[in-house]
Amino acid sequence: MRLKVNLLLIFLSLTCWGTAQFVDLNESRYLDSIEAIIKQPQKETTDSIKAMANLRLSDYWSAKDTMKAIHYLQSAKRLMHNNSFLNAVYPYFQGGILFERNVDSTQKLYMRAVSLLSEIKSPDSYYFRAQAWNNFCVLEQMKDHKERYLDLMLNKAIPMAEASGRNDELGLLYVNVALAFSNTNNYVKADTYFSLGLQSIRKGPYYLNSISAYCYLRSSRNKLFMGQTKIAKSMLDTVYSIIAPYPKSDNFLDYYEYLGMYYRMEKEHDASIEALNKGLALSKELNAVYNTYSIRFQQYKTYTDQGNYRHARNVLDAIMHSPVVSRAGNRVLCYYEMAKTYERLGDYRAAYGWMQRYSSLQDSLHQEDIQGKINALEIKFRTSEKEKKILALQGENSQRELDQQKAKYTSRLLLVICGFLGLLILLAIFYYRHQNKLKEKDHKGQLRVLEQQRQIQVTEAMLEGEEKERVRMARDLHDGLGGILAGVKLNLSGWVDDTRERSKDPELIKTMHQLDNAVSELRRIARNMIPETLLKFGLNQALKDLVAFYDGPQTQINFQYFGIKNHLSVSMQLNIYRIIQELLSNAIKHGEATQIVLQCSQNEKNFLITVEDNGRGFDTGQLQKVKGIGLHNLKSRVDFLKGRMEIISSPGEGTTVNIEIEIYETN
């Protein structure tokens, strides 16, 4: 089972996990069964079945081995052909490979899959739409958009799971919603959704398997936070009965961690340390970096509850040197716990230093109520230092000298207070200047918006002028030069017919053929400059004619379209037509592609274009240096239509261009 996770504040919370193809606890058996499908002879299966098997393997390897995942994804692409369902789910599996590597691009891929699947009404379509929405929501949570995460989960993902009839999928989504509430300390609300999730799981085909283990583990953690330790222990016992035959399962990592939490809450500290040590050993064996430090944090908590502060400090020090602490939220937590631990050890100097780090980072995260704690530690530190000096001088100096030392201490303390007040004044000045800079940036932003609007107007005028010039040139060619050539052909034909000997002259026959070709080429150029099919029959038919024009023995084009309607304005249809015309021309002329896939789809708000070819490809890092007219016109049209364009390419790997255009103009 491959699950995606962002471990922000891993020690205290869990980010909701993206759904993927759930795997049997016996992973080798699962992989062998899919590989067997791929290796079956052609007469015993179909390309579509093999394509789906490759997609499932790509999904499995996407979190473990990116190169393998890409290999299986490409293998699936070659077997999909014109299968509308497989082409619709393909962007979903592309997103699985990118996921945390490129959040914005991944979310676009998930939304493209949702858009394409919305044209297909089947349980499988609803199932993958639910998965795509869930993974989209997980990425929203990674952006710290908690409210948007819950809104989309409850109103998009869960209704899709219900429509699919898959109780296992529905249960997982309920558990993910429960985790969102649990991470904000709303354990009672979370418990409601955990119960809904477990009820759905029990009705599904995966009860007492990997899905059940996952859901029971998360629910037991929430029960521990609610203080219902006995119920939590019962759930952990259920998990153990499921995963016991598979001692290397990664489910044991969470099991040992939560079991250690249970024993700590029951004051059985030795049993807690024993369970956590087992989890730590397994996490190192499985190279589970995040689980390693999550378990260590529970060790720290247990040692702290025992009063074994030196062991607690050593464990926390190991955590501080982990990659997990590179996240700001985790550093805040570790700095605070370090300060508390050194305070318990009586080392107020170190405690004060760690609390200063905590305060500095906490301010950047907009958290409050820390300065009082710093002052308290500072006073303890200053008092401790002065008391040591007083005790050292007590046997050598008189009571008068002792009073003087106390007076100096008081003066220094006043200086510290004055310094603190001065710091507050400096912070106020900094805040005032920062606000002025924000206002200045806002003004500059407004100027940029006005400049963009001006550029759009210029672009609109340029494109309109370009189209008028095309129309004028096409008419001049057709009516002027075309008429002249037709007249020459007519006169020459009459002259040839006058004499039988002339009609047999090979040079004359060759000249007649060349004249015919010139007239045909002239008409082709005129039609290309004015797409009459678009004006008469709409964008859909015009694109079909355009694909038919470029399609040939040297270049094969697979045109897939979904929901293209003719309610768009002629101007928008013409611009979309020109964009696609330029993309196909570039793929053939510059990319030397032999296979091109053109996908166009339309919904109420957006028009989506994807052109994927197997051509030479190029280094996208050089795009800024390219000054070609074609690319400039392409960018201008996309910007004019308020669209977004993404170019994915590398030398020798072909090129994929994704364009999303906002539909805002209708007849």
C-alpha cells in the first residue's frame, strides 16, 4: 500500500494521507499477481487490461522508485490507444509521480483527470474522481489551507466515493477528515468521523486487511488523546492480529509508537521504552526516516515523565540533527522542549539560549505569549549567576560589600529591562517601516496590473490586425493571383487543344501539371489563412479538418476531444484554432515528431488543450533565449485569453504542452 504523507509537526500531528491503490499486506504476492497480467500472451488478455496493470504498478512505485514509476507509466501509454477511460485516468497517475515535487502542476493534473472522468458515468469513474479530489485536498493541506481542505473533502471527495459504491474508499476519506480534526485538538469531532470510517470499512472487501490496519491505528491514536486508553489498547490489539503474520510491515512502525504512548499514559514506563525500542529498530531496518524520529520523540516524552532528564535531552539532541527538524514547525517544538529540558536540569544558561531561538522562530510563525517565559528564564539565569558570586564572596567580604553587590545586580537588572524596552521600540519602528514597504508594494502591484491590461489591449489589437491581414492576403491570393493562374491555364488549354501535336508535347504536359499544382497550392494557402470550416461549422469540425491536413504517412495524429461546444465567440474559437495550429506545426516542423496526441476538452469555466509528441524535445531552460515569432505569437494568444501554458520537454524525450484557457466570452 503506497501512501503519501507530509509530516509537518510530525511529533504531534499527522497529515491526512493521499489515497492510492491499496496493496495486500503481502506486497510481493501483490506485485507478482500484477506482473503476471502484464506477461500474459496477447490472446489471453487485452491491451486495456495490461495498460491498467502498468498504471497500478506505476502508482505503487511512485513513492519508492521514480524511474520505475515512469517506466510503467510509459508502458501503459503505449497500450491505451483510444480507450477513453484510460486516457481520462492517465493524468491522475501522472500526478502520483510528481505529487510533492511540484504541487501546483500535480493539482492541475488531478483536476484534468476529474474533468475528463466527468464525461464517463461508471463506478470506476466515480472511484478515481474521489481519489483525485482526495489527493488534491492533501496538497491543499500541505499549503496550510485547512478550511479549503475540509470543504473540498466533505463536498467533493466524499460524495464521489459514495457514488462509486466502494465502502473501503469512503471509509478512508472519513478517516482523513477525522485526522484533520484530530490535528487541531478537536478529538470529539474527530471521533465521530473515525466511527463513520470504521463502519464503512467493515462493510468493504478489505476488512481485517491493510486498510483496516491503517484506520484502526489512526483511530487508536485519537482515543489516546481523548484519554480513553482502554479502548485504544483494544484497537491496537485488533491491529496486531491483522499484521502479526507480516513482521516487516511498515504498519508495525505506527503500532509500536502508539503502544509506547499507551504504556506511557498508563505509567508503565519500562514497557513503553521496550515497545518504542522495537519500533526504532524496525524503522532503521526499513530506512523509515520520519518514523524514526517520531518514535524517538515518544521516547523523549517517556524519559521526561520518568524524570530521566539526561536521557530525554540525549534523545532530543538526536532529533535536532534529523532532516525532520528542517521544517519550521518542528524546529519551534524542538527548541521549546530543549529549553524546558535544560530548565529541568537546572542549566538556565542553556535553557535561556534555546528559549531565545524558540522566541525568534515563533515570532516568524505569528505565535504569541512567549516573551514572559523568556523574561522568567532570564531572571532565573541572572539570579543564579549572581547568587554564585555572592556565595563565593560571602566568606571574604563584609556585609557592606555584599549590599554593594546586590545594588550592582539591581542596576544591571534595570539595564536589562531598559534594553528590553529599547528592543520593543526598535521592533515598533521596524513594523512601521515594514507597513510602509507593503503599501509601496501594493502601489507597484496596481501599476503592474494597469500595465498588464495595457499589454492585453495591445495584444488584442495586434491579433485582430493579424487576422484582418490574413483575410486580405487570402482574398488577394484567391481572387487576384488565383484568377490570373486560372486564366493562364484556360488559355494554355485552348492553345493545346487546337493542335493534336501540341497535346503530345511532354514539356507542355509537364508545364500544365505544374500549373495545376500551383493553383492547388494557392487554394490550400488561402484556406489555411481563412479557416472557412470554423466560420461555417464551428471549432470542432475545424480542428478535425486541421488534424486531417497534418495527418499523413510520416506523421500520425491522434485527436481526442471531450465536450467541445460552439457557444464560444468567433474570436475565441479563432484564437484557439490558431494556438493548436501553431502547436501542431511546431511539433512537425521543429520537433520532427512521427506520433502526436492532441486532446481538447471543455467545461463551463475552462478550455483545456494538451499536445504530446515523440519528437526531438528540447531544453526548457533555454525558452527565455528563444526569439522565434511562432513561440511569441503562441504566448501572446494564450496571455490574451487569460490562459496558462506549461511546457514539459527534454532533449530526446519529446514535448508535452498543456494549456488551460478561461472561458469568459460567449455569443
